[in-house]
Amino acid sequence: MKNTRNFSEKSPRYEIRIAGSGGQGIILAGIILAEAGLIDSRYVAQSQNYSPETRGGNSISEVVLSETEVDYPRALALDILVALTQEACNRNLPDVKETGLVIVDSGLVRGVLWGKVASLPFSQIARKAGEPRAINMAALGAVVAFCPGISRDSVAEVIAKRLPAAKAAANILAFDEALKRAGTTKGSLRTVETEEEFEI
């Protein structure tokens, strides 16, 4: 079924970057988000960049969603930045548009120099779901809560397709829990003056 939720009337383009360190499943999260966008009848561009280290290096995955053909595949001004480490948050904040949202893991990111921040315990959610490595799927749950172009069912479908059957259920559980928690905070995001660092 086509997703009928619209992007901003001013722009058919919606840009998301997921950033963290190697080993957090950043690239996989971007691929799953992009495939879900295709299911939801969006034009999609997905790109990635990561350090050569398998674990601990910087890793980013970008997804551009659009109602028209994507003329440039890289993000220009982020609508959503998901930061899963403090370093990733600090490095990528300059690329967020003025009205953009920053989503962080409350257990890993403590200071955010930004005005609109959603802080959720992705690591804790993943552990409770029985799969500590599902932090990336929990992060996708928060993205879906705030992104107008992606549906829950499409992401869950891709998770089930992409992950081994033994792991899929726990990952979807983490995704759904974060989606639910993010949905409850959606109308009450704390906005602070960006001149002062927001200690979460």
C-alpha cells in the first residue's frame, strides 16, 4: 500500500543520516531504511562512508527520500541526524538544517549542541529485547516515529527479510519498542537555545 504521508510542501526531499562507530550496524540500518522507502513508493538514494577499521571507526549511512526523482544522492541539509556515539554527534551536527531533529542514544551521547533533540535508550531497549546488537534497529524505530515518508510495516518487512530468522524477532521487538517510545515523546520534544550545550 502506498504511504500517503507527505513531506514538507516546500521540498519533496527528506534527508536522514545515521552516524556512529564501526560494529553498530550503521550501514545495515541505512540499507533497511532505503529498502523500506522503496516499498512505500518513495524515490530513494542511499550512500555510506566508513573508516577502514571493522570496529571503532567512524561510520555513516545516508538515505534521501523524495516524492520526485533524486537528482543528487548525497545529503545536503539533514532533516534527521541519528547519532549513536558522542563523536558522531559532534562531527555531524553542522550538517543538520536549522529545523532538523537530532536523535541520540541517551546512554552513549550526553551533550548535544542543538535545539531539537530526541534522546532514547537504544542500547537498553536492545538488551531488553534479547539482542544487544539491535541498537541500530531501535534507532530505526525512532526514525520512523518522526519521518513522514516511511511506515512501520515496511521497515519490519525488510528487517525480517534481511536478518536471519533467529535474530529477526528480537530486532523487530527492539524496533517496535523504540518506535513506541519515540511516538510518546513526539509532541513534547525539549527545545533549547543552541548557544548552550544540552546535557541530556
